[in-house]
Amino acid sequence: MSNLTPADVDAVCDLVDNLCGICWDSSKAYLIESRLTNIFKRSGCANYVDFAQRVKANMLPALKSEVIDAVTTHETLWFRDNSPFEALKHKIFPELIDAKANSAFPKRFRIWSAACSTGQEPYSIAMTLADLVPDVHRWDVQIVGTDISPASVETASRGLYSEMEMGRGMDPQRLNKYFTKQGAQWKVRDEIRAMCSFSTRNLHDPYAGLGPFDVIFCRNVVIYFTAEDRKNIFNRMAQILQPNGWILVGSSESLGDMGPRWAPQFHCRANCYRPTMAGAPMAAIAR
């Protein structure tokens, strides 16, 4: 039986919203106990109300990042859902390459992996482009991976993964092509790592210094936010998207309620949007 008071739950839910923008309510009391109990005990606070106030006021700076790591979801794998990467390979990258062919920067690509967790998504994007363009190391490619969790960003920056992590979606061909064995772990090869950079960022904060991007991946993260925050985030992403750029979301997500320019496109079963496309149709479905 829970020892949390309603005041405890309200205080922690407010803290989670303040730190991460994640919408928790009284139904998430079990998450408070399962994810925060150990941190709370080490804090020396009398109760969760006191704990939440101290963390919010940055009076417990050492525990702040631990709270963020504890309440955020780190579920990830290589080439997750696969369909977005098939869309990149067969539709999005070929079209971008053709569109840029006569531009001032025909080999420049800018891609943002928002909420990149421990790096599997941005590295998967880099490998997809490397599969398509053998001399991609000579191109001007920047894949920006951001996440609110400092620990996740640190792992992504290292590019070093365990056998168990590699077993989650990585096929033998790419494993041998794009990784080197280091003891019991696997390290992303330099030519792939060179395309990727990582930093800590809260999606609710201003996007100053970001973009413009050709492609934005924002999958399975805004489902934890309020409807208002969700719309705000995607509208701000559209502002740093190149004309005719692409936004890819999770397979169960839909942005159709955001207006005509958010009409979905489906390529290789991936859920895609082109809010900056000139003359965007009310609905566009391709196979």
C-alpha cells in the first residue's frame, strides 16, 4: 500500500512537469515509488513535498539529473520500427539528393534526432545514409542528437555498447561494417561517429542555435506531453525545418489535428509530415 499523500503526489507531478514537461497525475503514484524512492531516501528530505521543492529550487543539484534520468523513458534499439529507415533509404534521402543536386551545397545534410536516448537512432540514421552513399565521409553531414537525460547523452557520445544492446536490432552485416570490437563491447566506427553530435536539450526550451534541418526525427516522446505542449513543439520544429523538409513521428502518432499543412504522408509504412512543403495538400498518401 502506498505511503504517498495526495500532497506528495501533486508535488512530484509538478516537479516532473517542471523538469521534463512530462504529464504525470495521481494515476502515476506507482511510478513515483518505483522510480524515485531510492533517490528520495538519499536526499535526506522529510517528505516528497520537501524533496520536490528542493530539487526544483536546485538545492539538490547532484540529484536533479538523477531525477530526470529516473522519470524519462530510455527504451530504444537499433533501427527501431525499421519503416522510418526504409523511408529514408528509398524515398527521403534520394529525393533530397536530387533536390540538392543543383544547389550551392549539394552534399550538405542536416538532421535532428530529438529525444535520441543513448544514440541508437542517430547512429542508425548515419548508417542508413552510409549504406546509400558509399563516400558519405566526404559529404557535409551533421546529425544532431539531443536528449534531456545527461546520462543518455554521455552514453551516445561514447558510442560504446554492450553485447546486449547490440542484440537489440543490429544485424550482423552492419555490425561488422560499422563497429569495432573493444573487449566485451562494440564501438561505433569513426566515419559514422563523425556525422553525429550529441547534447542535452529539453524539447520545451527555445530552439535557438538549432537548424535549419532537412529531416527531423521526433518519435515516441511527445506522447508523454499535454496536447498543447505537443502542438507547440511540432509548430516550433516546423520553423527550423528547411522548405520541403521532413518530420518523422512514431507509428502510433498522428498530427492531422494540427491543420491542413500537417496532412500525413506514408512511405514504406513510415509516418511522415512535410509542413513546409509548398502547396501542401490536405492529404497525401504514397506507397
